[in-house]
Amino acid sequence: MPNTASAIRRVRRVVKQTAVNRIRKSKYRAAVKKMEELVKSGEKEKIKIFFHDFQSILMQVAKTGTINKNTASRKISKISKKISKIISN
């Protein structure tokens, strides 16, 4: 248990921030799963439409520090390569 007033406030803040981070991470994981499903299905139009949103979601989550920026960039790059193979065929 926190003993000082500042420690008590800090605990409250951490609890709120944990909840926010959990929501952001869930949003990130859902976007990655949806994108991977679209890539597996090979639906070009849906992929093109969702890819912009996918990038946006990942960068928003990375900007806030929930995930590392390099992780977001790596995921985007990996999916982008898969998409380019699908679209070129």
C-alpha cells in the first residue's frame, strides 16, 4: 500500500493509464488480425480500403507509446509486402 499522498495519486494514475493502454493494445491487435484475415482471403478491394486505416491505427498506438514505433513500422512493412504480392497477381 502506498504511504504518501503522492504515491496514492500515482497509483490512481497508473490504474487509469493501464486501462487506456489495454484498450489501445486491443485495438492494435484487432487491426492486425483483421488485416491478416483480409490478406489470407485475397480480397483486393477490401485490402485497399482497410490498409490506410490499418496504418493509421498502428501509428496512433505507437505515437502514444503503447507499442514501439519500430514494431508498428515493421508490422506495416510486412503486411505491405504481402499486399503488393496479392495486388500484382
